[in-house]
Amino acid sequence: MAEMREKRALIAMSGGVDSSVAAWLMQRQGFACEGVNLQLYRNTDIGLACHKSCCTAEDQADAADAAFRLGMPFEVLDYQGLFRELVMEDFVRSYEAGRTPNPCIQCNRHMKFDFLLDYALDQGFDCLASGHYARNEWNEETGRWELKKALDESKDQTYVLYMLTQRQLSRLRFPLGEYRKTEIRRIAAELGLVTAAKPDSQDICFVPDGDYTAFLERYTGKQYLAGDFLDLTGKKLGRHRGAVRYTVGQRRGLELPMGSRVYVVSKDMESNTVTVGPESALYSDSLIAARMNWVSIPELTEPLRVTARTRYRQAEQAANAYPMSGGRLRLVFDEPQRAVTPGQAVVLYDGERVVGGGTIQRAEK
């Protein structure tokens, strides 16, 4: 009788506590594991020292240390060129087009679950595991892989994983999906991992100080031109310092001598104008989304009752989803939503299951 081949798992290790414990959990499931860290950029590329972001040299060292303690082989893959082209360049183009992008979604879409998964399969691994808080399960009735919320909904990351395809979901493992964050830190401490008390990264890795405009100016070498602030009637109110500096819903930093609070309502990049108005002007009843990826269903062919998020940590909102031509989606909310922002993701849910998601094109009143 032929011997059964040992199952092999490649672990995407960022250098944080979550991916470190994910590796140990996969070992407990009987997988022979190897760790990999992605070199996405160097600190000098962005002109800043990254103290609180992921993907730093310190993170790489922490990932290597965790792999060593767990007795796993470890390697670093250089994806800097791909990251620059597919994530950083997309970030710049989106901001310059007046959108507010989510580069973490682009990184997941391309770096982790496209190129890295292909690498894992090419190297003979059975699956790729990551430290994301989510679950994926096969549904016998529908014949589809499903993406489900994590047990710890306060850490759930399905919003940034909605783009996963059926092929990818069949080869991915999310071992943290059944655990709470407190349990993960406890396990890491018991294992003596250096990442046990390491704080979670909060910022975009290549904009660790949160100053998006400064990054754009350093990266492109451009100085973004000043333009006019307008009210809802088109009346000029003052001058802004470059439309890329502002996002829908923003109040701080407008520096307008108004008698009441005003917020960024919209931007016109061609005319380089920023329209402001009262908070009531931020609310919209519906949105149009494109670049849809369907998870629990093959496609949307008829109206569907869902809940939806238009921001990462937003509470889900009840809505009706309607199919449109060209694979687009119209989503009509039960209650008007504040600051629905072009460029951000909208993710649809049916209970704990992700139905699908896409990129917001525009909000409608």
C-alpha cells in the first residue's frame, strides 16, 4: 500500500501575533508547515521610518523568529515590483481620480491570495494559511465555497476578503476563524513567541503616519494645486490646498470661516473643486457598485435582501440589492447612509455569510 503523503501548508507570516499563531494551529492540524514573508517595499522607498505599520524589517525579523521557534523553514519573497505596480500605483491613481481607495483590499486581491497562492501551489503545498479572522466552508447544498464571519466579530476581516474566488477559497485556510483575539494572544504567550504582546498595525503600511497627501507628493513628485471650495449652490467659499487632500465626510482641516459646521460632500477633480455642505447633505439612499465578486451565489439575477457595509468597521445596514447591466449593482438602503464614498468597498451579507462585494462608483440621493 502506498504511503499517504504528508499534507503541506504555506503560512503567510506578517510578523504579527495572528499569523504566528496561525502557523502553530496549522501544525496542530497535522500539516507540515513552512513560513513565508512578503517583502513589499523598503522604508526608504516611502521616505519614512515605519514604526507602527506592517511590512517593516522588524516585522520580517519577528516572523523569522516565530518560524524558528515553531521549527518551521522560513523564506522571504521579494514582491516589491508587483506591490508598487498593483497596490501603490493604484492608490495614487485612485486618489488623483477623486476616489478613496482601500489598499489593503488590493494587497489581499493581488499579493496574498493571487501571486502567493499560485506560488504555494506551484511549490507543491496543499494550501495557503493566513492570520485573517474569517472562516471558509464548503456548502453541499449550493455546491459553493462560502466565506463566513469570524467567531470574534469584533476582529472579523471578511470586509477585506470579499474578493476571494471559489478557486482561492478552496485552497485557503483561516485557522483563527474559530478563536477570539484574547485566546490568540494567550496561546502566543504560552508558546513564548516574541509577537505575543505586539500591538496590531492600524495604518496603511506605506503611509504609516496617516498623511496620505504627503505620501502622494513624495511618491509622484507633484505639488497638488489649490482650488475653490464651493457650497451646494456652486458659490465660492474659499480656497483649498489640493482636492486630493479631502475625502467625503471630512470636517477637520477645511479652514473655512463658516457660521456652522460643514463637511466635504463631493469633489470634482477636473475642475479641482471641493463642495462642502451641512451634515444632512452627506446622506444617501442608494449606491452604484461595480467590479462585483459573488461568493455565496454565482451571480445576482434578481433582487436580493441583504445587509451591507460600506466601511470596514461599520455596523451592517439593511438594504435591497438589484442587478444592473454590465455586472453592476444598485443597492438601496432602508435608512439613508452617511458619507458613502466612491472607491471604498461595499460588502453584502446574509447572516454570517458573505454574499459578495464590489467597489462603490457613486452614491445616490
